[in-house]
Amino acid sequence: MQTGNEEVWRAIFAEGHPKLKRFQQFHMRLPSPPRCKMCFVPFGGLGGTLMRWRGKRPSQRNPRFCNACDAFITAFPGGAEVELSILFVDVRNSVGLAERLGPTAFSNVMRDFYTVATQCLIDTDGFVVEFIGDAVAAIYPPGFCGPEYARKAIAGAEDLMRTKMPSASDGTELLIGAGVHTGTVFIGTVAGAEGGYHDVQPLGDNVNVAARLSSMAEPNQALISEATLISAGCTPKGLQARKLDLKGRSLPITAYAIGCDTALLAA
Ligand SMILES: [Zn+2]
């Protein structure tokens, strides 16, 4: 994790950088995904061809960002503390599934899971962060999502719960668990070995809380922390509050469980 350039990163993730926002709005009107994670420039479809012609293409060493954003990350290493929402989603029983399916079939179904889950997160304005084993995570920073960031994170979890997950080659449908939490995290650039790979990642206790909530959720359930509901201005609508002891943390977390037929946001 790198530090420095605090005002730049706070502007991007907390307030919304005016120039980047203009790029994002313009690029979202062009087809098609995949897109640069930061400026949303399209890499696919007609828009992708047009933008390549204008000099914007996937960065060679960091293909989830465009060459311009990759150069920006390299030029401004660092980060800032920002209040945002974090969503984790992971596959249940992936160890048993890997054993049963064998490596190729397992990797195929996991690739399908990443595709489906990532789409739910991007559709709700999430900024997808590194894939960790059998999990996908996204942050919902106000600089990208506006003041509704916590609502959008809840919408991301609800979208995941309602979306049909892929099935493995033996017919097993993947079961997922998700967790959403809101609080201050350090969000900043990470330099890879020999400076060869850069990404933007969140770090801190609140990130761990979201990950733990995801792992504690029952199959096809999302645990939404009370802090997220408060941020979103949401009422629990008759859902039972649960006090959860999270491994390695001294203070319990209050959370509400949603599934495919319970929702916090009005449809
Ligand atoms: Zn970009």
C-alpha cells in the first residue's frame, strides 16, 4: 500500500473529481463492456473501437484500467481515508466443489461466477476490487456513486440475491453469501513486485468486517450491517437485527439478513 497524494485520491473517491466525472459520464454513453474500472472507457463494441482510435486502450500491464488511468495511478501513487460502502460476495463450499469437479471444470464455473457477480456490482455503480480466491469485492465510494453510495451497495447485494448463479458441469448451482458494511477505509494504490502491477484497493477494519459478514451469511443470504442501513437512510422493515461476533474483533456488529425474497429497498 502506498501513501501520499492524499488530496488527489480524496477528490476522486470522496468528492468526485470533476474531470474524471465528466469522462465517466461521457464514456458510459458509449458501448460496450468491459470498461476501464476508473474512467469507464469502453474496451468492447463500437465504442471500444472508436476509443482505441482516439488512443485509449486497455493498459498492457494492468488491463482492467485504460492506458491513461494506468499512467495516472503510476504518476500519483498514494491514497486517502474515505467513508464508503464495501460489498463482498463469495461462493459457498468452493473447496468441496473444487475437489468434486476437478481443476478445469472448477475454473470454468468460477469464471462464470466472476462474470455474473461482477456484472451485478458494476450495474449498481460498484468499483470492483481484486478477486480474492472464491470471492469478489466492490467498493461504493461517494466520489463514484454520489451521496446514495450506501443505497447502491445494498442494491448490489439485492441484485446478487435475485440473480441466478451459474451451475457447475455436474449440475450443482453455485450458492453464494454476501456482506455489506459502511465506514472509513484507506483507499489507495498498490504497487506490485518491481512496480510491474498497480491497482487501487481498500484497506482497514471496515473492509475486514464486510468480508467477515460475507463469510458468516447463510447460503444465498446477504448480511447488511446496521451502519450501512443508517448511511442509506433505510429502515429494516420488520427484519430481525442480529448481533454478530466476528472472528478476531472485540466488538460485535449488528446486521440484517436479506435473501432472494426479502429486500430493504423498495422494488
Ligand atoms: Zn481509464
